[in-house]
Amino acid sequence: MAEPDKKLWGIHTRDDALFLKMNKIAIGWRQIGDLSKIPATREDFKAKYLETYPDAKKGSVGTSSG
């Protein structure tokens, strides 16, 4: 019997200890604003990211949008 697909999420923070000690996960970019107002596609997030960070390096857009 085949196993169902599994998804793995990686969270990178500036203060890992805060999340580990408080047993919480948080994502977001204050400058981008409310993430729920962006359609839930990677392309829409990339567009908003570039709008917010127009000087972002090309490689950082894909990494941050992942």
C-alpha cells in the first residue's frame, strides 16, 4: 500500500529560540502587510514581494516565495 504524499515545511527565523521555547510558528513580513489579502498562489506572492521590495535580488524572490 502506497503512503500518502507528505509535506514538509521549513521555518527560518532570526530568533529560533523564541519559537522553540514558546512552541509557536509565525510567518509574515510586516512591510508586505496582511498575507491573507494576497491570492494563495506563489506567483501572486512573488508579485507582491517585488512590489514591496523592488530592489530584491532575483534569487531572493524565489527563495522568499517558496
